[in-house]
Amino acid sequence: MRLIIVGSLQGQLSAASQIAIKQGAQVLHVDDENAALNLIRSKGADLLMLDVKLDIKGLLEQLKSERISIPAVACGIGNDSDAAVRAIRAGAKEYIPLPPDPDLIAAVLTAVADDEHDFIYRDRNMMQVVSLADQVAKSEASIMITGESGTGKEVMARYVHSKSRRANKPYVSVNCAAIPENLLESELFGHEKGAFTGAVARRIGKFEEANGGTLLLDEITEMDIRLQSKLLRAIQEREVDRVGGSGGPVKVDIRIIATSNRDLQEEVKKGTFREDLLFRLNVVNLNIPSLRERPEDTRALCKHFAQKYAEFNALDPKPISAEAMEVLINHDWPGNVRELENTMHRAVLLAAGDKIGKQDIVLPDGKPHVAIQSRAGTASEDADEDQAPFATGAQIGRTVADVERDLIIDTLKHCLGNRTHAANVLGISIRTLRNKLNQYMAEGRSVPSPGEPGQHAP
């Protein structure tokens, strides 16, 4: 991941830079908005970290006018809630108080840039897929990775790159589902000055940024079919035409990996995905089994995430009880590894005893584990009141909305008011979290501001 840090806050941003480097990011540092724009146009970036005193709104609007889509976070000294609000309204995804907290920086890099890539597997079904990946990694063949959402397709793509002959070259990822249709062409192929209103300078695209290395086209089936023809030509000819280009095509040397959570043949039948592009991309198919087909992976991942989030939150690591592990293994996990990770993070925070018990396995809305539907029928068998963590004591008579509100606000306090981190822990989108917080503030509730462990009255 390439991070560009913009500004010079008394050395504080340099400290943030060192933390990001330790997290595996490539970090470039510039002093002002113009230098940032020139660097983004010539080299590209995955994330911007901006001094809150800069013209954040102007910079992000300029990027938008040039059809450049990059998430940004703002940074400022102290807990200046007004500055944080201005930055978020200007378009920043999050606000980070300085001096920087290593855990907070790590959380933002993970949540905003989606650069988490632990690769843990123990199950025989997954071992077969990894064995095939090892066989084809050193080839130049395009690879299509398929599987349900959250199974680890992006993790597998990074693994293939790490085992390839291009391992020391760039690894560039493009989420085709997250970038608006009118921006994706420029994002992939770049553009020339004057190509459209707002194109004030040449900008290289992800194909050129990945030259010599690997380009991941994540959720490729979300790409508009009109753009697929240009993508097919770029792959076949190993060259790209920048939008508005008049100087001829630009040669590129890349290896393509694509992912999809859809039925590819069905998409071809519906006319939403080109069959010739599928043939070009699907030279080798790596189909990742769902987590419910990988019970030994579930067991290993639960232990890994319990250790990871205990360390992350400066808590003593706790073993997982046999009863809790039974619930975890028997659950269907519609969200797969991503859902399991969020569940274990919550369990680590909620565990009050010397072990993580089944009462600590709760859903994002605060409902107890008895609401989790398992293949083995564990939910209905365990539905006794004395086993439900929210059915005793002070919880009696409370509404689900009340429990949900308290869980969200308590989690936000634990995360020092960081919305992105809290949403990740709760297993909900940042948009959902912000809507909930706006509702609570409208009701007169106190909500922690970014950087504040306590409460802040609206």
C-alpha cells in the first residue's frame, strides 16, 4: 500500500510515517497540496494522510474533478473536535489526533485501505486450493479467484503475488465495485491533460502503476460491460491507451489476477460479463471454499483473532472455552472470515471471565449467541434464559434498540471515538455507524468525539 502524507506538523506526521512503515506501507511525504497532486498523478496512491490545517476540501475536490478516487484521513494536534468535524465535512474518511497512537494508525490503515492480509489455513479443503496456487504462482497465467464474500479472495491474490517471479515488483489493487463507473476508466488507464473538464495534468493509471508487477482487479464482475472491451484489449495487447491519449498506446508488463463472488457463467448468460474476457482471465480458477466448509480453519482463525485483538487492545489473552468454540464452529458464517474476525474482536472486548465463553459470542446489534443460527441446531438448544448474557440482571425489560445503543457507544469510547475503528469492531459499515450516531445525538445522547475516550455533548 502506498501512503502519501501531506504537511509538516512539528514532526508529528513524521512519527505517523514511521508507524505506517512498520505496518508495511510505502510512505511518501510532501509539504503541500500541489506537491501531493503532482505525486498522485505521476505515481498513484492508496491513501492520503493530511494535515488538518491544509485545504482538504480544495484538494479532494480537485482530485474528484480529475477523476481520481483516493480515501483520505485528516490529522491534527490534540482533540480539536471542531477541526475534526470540518475535516470530515470536507470529505476526509476519518480524523486522527496527534501525537499518533500506533494502534489507531494501524486500525485506520486496515479499515480505510483494507490492507489486512493474514493468511491462516489448516483445513484440508483450503490446503488443496493453496497447493494449486503454489503450482501456478510462478507462471504468467491470469488467475480468477472466486468464492463468497469474505472468504479471503484478496488474501489469496496477495499470496499468489508473493510466490510469483514478480514478488519484488509492485502489487496494485483496484476495487471495481467501490469506484464509480465514470471514474474507473481513468483509474485503470490514466488520462492525458485536457482529456476532460478537470484534467489539468497527465495522470498514470493502475496499469502503469503496476508495471512489472501484479494488478488485482477485485470484484471484476461489477465492471460495466462497455469498459470490459477496453480491458480485454489492454490484457491481450499488453498496452493501454490513456483517456484522451494522442501519443499512442503505452506498453505495460503486468500479471492480472481478478476476483468475483458471483457465478461467472451466469453473468455471461445475462450479458453483464463478456465471455471472451472471462476466457482471458480464467486461465486458472482458484475457488475458495466458504468458511462453513472449513471447520479446522474456523478453529485456527478463532484462536488467531483472539490473540491478535487481545494484543491490539492491550488485554491479557484468554483461551476460548469449549462451549464457545462449538458455537463458533457450528455457525454458518454468511460473512465468512470477515464476519468471524469482527465477532472475535467483540468477544475479546466483552469477555469478563478468565476465558472467552459462549455468552461473549454476540451479533453486531448486541443480540446474544442464542440468536446465531447454527447448522447443528446449537441456537435452539441453548436458548434457556440462564444461558443468555443479555437476559439477566439489568438487561431484563430493555429493548434491543437500547442494548444496541449502549453497545455502539461503549465500543466507540473504547476506540477513542474513532468511527472507522468502531465500525470495524462492531461489524457494520461506517455509513450505518454514522447514521446511528446522528440519531443518538438528535435524541440528546452524548457521543464520544474522535480522539476522546470520554463523552462529548453534541
